[in-house]
Amino acid sequence: MEVVVKGTYEEMSCLAAQVVAGIVCRKPRAVLGLATGSTPLGTYKELIRMHKVEKLDFSQVVTFNLDEYVGLPEDNDQSYHYFMRENFFKHINVVRANIHIPDGNAEDLEEACAMYEIEIEEFGGIDVQILGIGSNGHIAFNEPGSSLGSRTRIKTLDERTRRDNARFFKSIAEVPKYCVTMGIGTILEARKIILLANGAGKAEAIKAAIEGPISASVPASAVQLHPDVLVIVDKAAAARLEREYPSEPHRLVR
Ligand code: GLP
């Protein structure tokens, strides 16, 4: 596991974008695993800049998002479909048919989850998975206690996650109670993982995830099992780390 501590959120985001761009340049039909939340917004912003200014080409890229709320219409401004369209997809030349986001409104949610796994496989698996981390250590919507071998499935949201995410809704009552999420087992099959965290609110979760024991109580700690993980955090999120980490990765673009 490679851990890099950056001075600012912008530096963290630029490095993540550089790594993703490097993969897309080398493999135009790269399969990107994408995350929502405030953390990857800077990465998307930089990738959009690279597309507009440096002509980074997404025309063959395939994307799979981690998760979605159950029961929110796709055009609801809190749905992850809406988030991805507004914050990333509409600004780049990704082809609509290549975009995959779990369907939280499917009639048969279980079948839709199984199909999602099959689709990932049919596209040859995820080349690079971007991850944020919840303040309780969750990745995607794999809440504490999730099996480390779990696959895409329906989950009940943790109360802490609902409280954290309530800031985006009018009230906590409006935050959905269920979601569809890739499992930890699904995420660990990506060929590369980039875990991002910024801000003091993530310091505890990051410490537990990368310096604590691997445990289902801290789903993000499962990345320790993966052979190619790049963790990029800003100074505030690194505040509780005990080991020392560099500010640059060993190799810049992989
Ligand atoms: C959300 C998402 C996660 C995300 C996390 C952190 O609930 N399902 O994929 O990583 O919470 O969000 P943020 O980046 O806004 O702190």
C-alpha cells in the first residue's frame, strides 16, 4: 500500500487525476470505477480541465459507479445519477452507453445487483477504482460490519452515514434508508485502487483504515489486502497517522 500525504485538497485531487489520466492515455478503453461524495469532486474538476485543455479523451472509456440510493428518482438532485451527470459526465466526452450506475429504482433490485456484477465482468473488470471514505470507515455504502467478501447488493444505511449525508437533504427524514452498493469483494477486484480523504473529519477513519487491523468494523481497512493501492490524503486527514509518509508517489503515472 502506497500512502502519499499532500499539503492541500487541490494537490491531492491533481495527483489522483494524473494517475487516472495516465491510465486512460495508455488504455483508451479503460474501465473506471467512480465514487460520489465531496471528496472526488476536485479530481473530477481536474479531469474535466485535462479534457478541455489537454484533450484527454474519454470517448472509449467505460465507467462503473460504486453505489446509489434506493428509491430516489434519477433526476432527484441528491441521486448519484444526478451527481455524476452534473459534476463529471456532462463536461467530458464519455459515451452515455458506457456509463453504469447501480439502479436504485429497479423493480427487482436483487437481480439488478447480480446483473451489475456480470456487466463489470463483461467489460473485463475495473482498471482503477476511485474511493472516498465515510467518517465511520465505510467505502461505497459498505457500512461497518459488511463482509469483506461482499458483492453488489442492497444495504441498510448506517445512522451515522444518514446523519453525515443529511446535510445535502432538507432534513434527515428525507435521506433514504436503503442503498445499492458494490461489495467490498467487488471493489477489491479492481486492478488498482485510489483511496482519497481530506479534512480533519476523516483523520480517525484514515488512521483505522491504513494503520489499524483489517476488520469488517472498518470496511476501508480491506484495501490493505489489495496489491496495488494508492492512498492520497491531505494534511488534515493525515493528522492521526503515526508512521511517516512521503508527499510524492514512487512513480508518478502508472
Ligand atoms: C458517501 C458515499 C461514499 C463516499 C462517502 C464519503 O456516503 N456513498 O462513496 O466515499 O460517503 O463522502 P464525502 O466524500 O462527501 O465525505
